[in-house]
Amino acid sequence: MSQEWNIRSRGHVCSFCGKPLVDRAPVVSALKETSGGYERFDAHPECWKTAERDWTPFSQWDGVYFAPAKEEKKEALKKEDAGELLRKLMTLDDPAMKNVVYVLAVMLERSKILVERDSKEQEDGSIRRVYEDRKQGDTFVILDPRLRLENIGEVQQQVVALLSGTKTLGEVAGEEDAAEAEAQAAEEAQTETPGGDAAESETA
């Protein structure tokens, strides 16, 4: 799948029987992988057990359904901005922002806004993590870029700069592209050096 990430909203009726989900009642949620992304299912537990399916879920979890509140108490500004920024970045679908997207998701998980529901290792060795918004129920399928420890602090600074408005998305994306190009060049140089040394030894 070409997308680095994917977001799907929680349904408010059972995907199988079509009846409304009940506030604060158990619900089974699942993601079906398709050629265009992920299709989400939310169902009454009994419907999930008895429904006929010819597909295997990419991810599946048990949860509790919360009906949309008419008037929700506002969270702290920084937390709201982080959630809005994550949704905006996922809508833009810019691969250069994959590190920022992942760090934002981890920050929101630590703030108890998101919860990790699952993680799946792909055939190419990459890992996709499934997060769910505790209140709104939206799911976020996010690529884990496997950041090195020395790089996490830099990405966190970029996130803070975006939240404070001191940097634009374009500026951060440019920094990420430059950093990736620099890392790739360094890796290529390390690969070429042993061969060069060996050639010099043979000449000597």
C-alpha cells in the first residue's frame, strides 16, 4: 500500500445488522485491508460472532462505544492542537512528514488521548501501528519509522515548532527531506569505503 498512514472514523451503527450502537456498550471494531486503504467495521459483539465473512481482519479489538456528546468539555489548547495537527498531516499524506506523524501519535498516546490497539509487521519489514482516539473512536494506522534515539529529540522540536507556529509544514518537510538525503549519502559513503580500502591494499 502506497500510503504511509490511514485514518478511519468510528461508525455509529452496526456494520452487519444496521442497528444503532448503544452508548457505553461493548463493541467489536476491525479493519479490513483493501487496495485503496482500510475499511472499518464496528459491530455488536453478537453480530460479529454470527456474521459470515470471507476475509481476515488486518486488525481487530474489543472496545466500548461512546455516543457523540452534544457539548464536550474542551481539553487544554496544546492537546487539541496536537490532535488537529495529526489529522491535518494524515490528510496531506506527505511521506516527508512520517517522523512527525509518528511522534505526534506517541505524544497523544502519552496524553491518554490515543490508545495503541495493535501493531502489524509487513512483508517489507515495516511496522504499522493502529491507534484509536479514546473519545471520538477514530482509528489511525501509522507507519513506525523506527526512529533512532539520537533523532527523536530533533523531531520533537519540530513538533513543538509546528504547534507554536514558529515553523511551517513546508519548512519541516524540507528539513526532513534534507536529513533523509544526508543520511542516505552517509550510508552510501560507508558502503563504498571498505571497497576502496581493499582496492588500495591490493595495489600496494
